[in-house]
Amino acid sequence: MAVEQKNRSLNASWPVFAGALLLSACSTFQPGTTSAPETPAPPPQPLPPPAAVVTPQMQAARDNLKVIASLQDRLYRVAAPLLINNADLCKSQARNLLGFTAKNKYSYPGEYADASTAVLGYDDVLQVSGVLAGSGAAKAGLRKGDDLVAAGGKALPKGRDAESKAAAVFAPLAAGSANLSMTIARNGNKETLNVPVTRACAFRVDLGNSDNVNAYSDGSRVLLTRGMINFAQNDEAIAYVMAKELAHNVLGHAGQTRSTATVSSIIDNLASIRPDLTMLVGSAGVRPMPADYDVAADNLALYMLARAGYNISNARAFWQRLSGQYPATVLNGYTAIHPNVTARLAAMDRSVAEIKAKQAAKRPLLP
């Protein structure tokens, strides 16, 4: 999704001098001779504005933001089919969504606000930061980089807190209509798009800015750490982890294990651009998931993956590799929270066989 850089330049004004430049000199007039007209001096040209000084701290923020934006885009890409193709499995947690996210410079703290202007082209106007493939927004032609002007005839907020204020505008409009009229600005021109709402699992997917290999779910959100994404390497493996955490949310496991508050605080922290990594000391207060909960989540996750078009044949090998490299003794690793590897792998074998049999028989993929 192309991001349009909005440049601002400084205007310099220069004095304009009228009249001729008089030279004082002695000359002798000779008949038949004429003097050539003097060529006027060209007007002075404005000097370019001085280049802004980029400090090492500013450059570091820009480099970090590039990585964060790229990883978040990747998570959106992986999440799209999981969220959209499993709305019926999410049941009460499915909602009418528009299928995009939007941010402005105030979505980022401190020096990252300026970095978002330099790297992503953000200012005080909300700009589309991600579009879920297959969503109503994607079908309507909404693109990353579009400025949000109005929705349902209502002007959308700018400046600080624009994200939360815009959400208050969008939510009732999406809930009460099959389509939403949106005005956007693209390449300096305004356009009106008719965006169909999309029934999808209403779980937020976040990036965790830490290197521990883990993932978390608190009932309404899913977070994968940077370390987990790097370990997974490919989108298919990322989908295995994401689907597992989505399944825990659908099954209500955070509430049943009374870990919602603890995991929510971890997600709040790691989703920030500058997390407090001291919160991850030890087990961070997260108790291991009971074996039957993990087995149930694995089963549902495999169904969600198959319905989203992902290859489930490699899931078992991925989880086995993860537990081998990061066993339960590695604190703040995934296996420490989900230690029942043997039971999980055996259950996955049964689930994969069951799903493939249903696919071969062209039966509905319902767990």
C-alpha cells in the first residue's frame, strides 16, 4: 500500500528592484556609433530551505518505525483470511467491520511522531494504515495512504485522539448499515467510496515490540511478539500461531483461567512502541494453560486455518520445532505458557486427519 509523502517547503520572499542601474563614466560621442543596450541582471533566485538536521536519535526512531510498520502490515496480511472466513465460528465475537485501520502522527509518542511524518507521510489527518484483503474496504478500492475526510456525511476528526474519536463515528454507522459512504483524499483529489461492511471476527491483532518468542490473547486481542515472527519466518507459520491465539479468544480461555487482567497488561505494554521489558521478568505472572484448553484451541485453530486457505499439514512440525528450540524451561517463551506438547501434538494429528477427510468428502469444515 503506497504511502503519499506530504512535503512542506519554506517560502522565501525577495525584494524586487525597479529602474535602471546607472553607471557613472566618461564617454566620447562619435557619430554613427551606437551603444549596445545593457542586459538587465537576472533577479536573485530564492535559496533552498536548509536541510533539517537528522540526529542519531531521530534516525534510530525512523529505522525502528520502518521495521514496526512492515511487521504490522505482515500481520494484517496473515490475519485477513482468518478473521473474515471464520465469522460464523467466532459467533458472538463477530461484528460488522469496515476492514481497515487508520493512524496519524499522534498515534506515535515523542520522536516517533516526527518519524511517522518522515517515514510514513503522516500529519494530523487520519490516514489509512492497513486494509484487510477480502474486506469491504478492499473491494471498494480503499488504499493504504488514503486520507480520511468524512464518513456517512460526517467530517472525521483530526489531531490528537483522532483514532478514538473516529472509532466512535464509524462504529454505529457500520453496525446499522450494509454499506457506508466514505470521502477520502488521494493524490490531492477527493473521492467518495461506497464501502460494504464485512462480517468478521472482531479481534484486534497487535505486534509486540519484544524479542521473546511468544504470543498472547486476552479475550479481545491477539499479540505476536517480534521474536515469534522472526522465529516463524514465513506467513504460514505466523498463521499457525495467530489462529491458536484467536481460538483461545473464541473459547474464552483467558476469562476461564482468570488471566485476562494479567495478559491484558502484557499486551498493553508490548504493543507500545517503547515497552517496559522489565515486565517480562520471570513468568510475568502468566500461569501455564491447562492441557484440555490447549488441545481444544489447537483443534479449533486448525479448522480456522483450513477455512482460511492455509496448509495445515505443516502445523505439527512447526509446533514441534518451537518446543524443541524453546522448551518450557525458557521463561517468557511460548512453551512455558503452553507446556503440554505431547498431548497437543497427538491431538493435532487427529484434527488434521479429520479435517482432510471432510475436505475430501466436501463436507462443511465445522469442528
